[in-house]
Amino acid sequence: MGAWVLINADWYKTHILNVLHRLVDGKPTDAPPVKPPGALTLTTEPQANVERYDALRKARETRHAS
């Protein structure tokens, strides 16, 4: 990432300054709580299918460069 930052230093510097300004300007950053409508409530919570993921991982067991 270091070389990328050097190449694009102008917008990166601007972004960092913007973030720092937001931290010190004293304005609250918390948004008001949102109450979603009842239609968006889950009736059945999703569950992870661990066996499926294990089977996919075993089927594609390849070594990656690290």
C-alpha cells in the first residue's frame, strides 16, 4: 500500500485532513436512532450451513502463495 499512497498522495492527504477535522470540530457524529418499520423484521433468522462451507472448502483445497 505504501507505493499506492505515494502515487496518490494528494487525495490521500486530503482524506486524512478531512477525517481529522471531523474528529476535532466538536460536532456530534452520532446519528439519531432509527426505528425500522415492522415489515422489515425477520420472521425466521438465517442460520449458517457449516457443513456446506466445510464441503466447499475441502473441494477446493489448493495452496495459495503466501
